[in-house]
Amino acid sequence: MARDDHAAALFQFLLRMGDNTLILGHRVSEWCGHAPVLEEDIALANTALDLIGQTQMWLGLAGQVEGQGRSADDLAFHRDVMDFRNLLLVEQPNGDFGRTMLRQFLFDAWHVPMLEALGASSDARVAAIADKSAKEAAYHLERSAETVIGLGDGTAESHDRMQAALDWLWPYAGEAFAGDGVDAAVAAAGIAPAPEALRAPFMAKIEAVLAEATLSLPEDRFTQFGGRSGVRHSEHLGHLLTQMQWLQRAYPGATW
């Protein structure tokens, strides 16, 4: 692969990693001051901070690889909707607390094996970021799985809400395992695993937790695609970005 092609593929991969944590981090932060109890308010805020911290590393490296002088902030606040490369899953609205935690669990169940694989990346910079992020992600997965089990196997109402959340979110889960040219390029270079290789550990975790939660996977396995490539995003991302980016767009180049 030519050097320019290698850099372009790596840049796109880094955007995908950083955009996932950025958009999900912002979504989770929307609970600040609104969570059901104080402990959950603090826990969700800490999760959001962890994800934003990971974003700074991924997008910071993306800016270096791109070589156009753009910082992590530039990439976060000065790109339009169709320039984002996040999974459609993470841009979905919070809904109730149960839907938020199920969305987190689906993401965490993919994120943990991805980071574990990236810890052995041929790119030392990628491996370092993955190693720094892995412990946070493992804690996120432990917490979200326990919450899904507790609510799914709880009262009749909590069970029904969690099943409704799963039915709503499951069509967005499969996008993470659909590879394209970018994935093929970074996998061939030993930078990242092929997306399909993560499906088995993901499904093993999903099935184990859902069994304890007494929840059932939807029979319809239709999958939504388009977020990772930027071909299609839901209308929700545009609304999210108007909130997240308005200050930097209104006062470009402003500093504290």
C-alpha cells in the first residue's frame, strides 16, 4: 500500500474510534442533573468523561496522521454531520434510563474486545491509546451489564422497558461488524482487527448477559448501516451537533 493510502485509511479508522466515543460521551453527558438517583448521575457523568478523554487521544492522533494542522477540537467541533464516522448506535437518543444503559452495554460489549485487539496493534501509538482506554472500557462493560441484568430481571415494568429498548436498539448493533476498504487496509497492516473477528466475543457476552436478564434477541435481524462510512446518519446526529458545536461555530478560534 502506498504511504498516502496507508495514512488515509489510518485517518479514517481513527475518526471512527474517536467519533464513537465523542458522540456517545456527549449523549451520556445529557443525563447530567437528570438521572434517576444521585449515584447514577455521578456514574453517568464519569462514564461521559472517560469517553471524552478517549476521544481526545483518538482524534488528536487522527489530526497528526492527517497532517493538515487540525487538532482534536477542530475535528470534534468543525466537521459537519456527513463528515462523522461514528456507529449509528451511539447517536440514538437516550430514551429512558433503561434504553441508555442498554445502548451503553451494546457499545461496551463491542468496545472491550476491540480495545483488547488494538493493544497488539502494529502501530505503537494506537496500541498505547488502546491500553490506556481498556481499563475504563472494562469497567463500563461490567457496570452496564450488571444494570441490564438488574433491570431485565427486575419488576415486570423494568423487564418490559428493557425488552422494548433491546428491540429498538438491536438493528443498530450489527453495523460494527460490517467491514469495508478502510477496515481491510488497517487489518492488512496489522493496525486493527477485521470487524467480523469481533462478532464472536461480542455475541458471547450479549447472549450470556441477556440470558441472566431474561431478555430475548429480536427475531428480525435487520441491520442499519451507513454511520461508519458517513453515507447515512440518523436525523438525531444533526440535532446533537447543534448542541455540541454551537459555541465553537459561533465564535471560531475563540480561546479562554
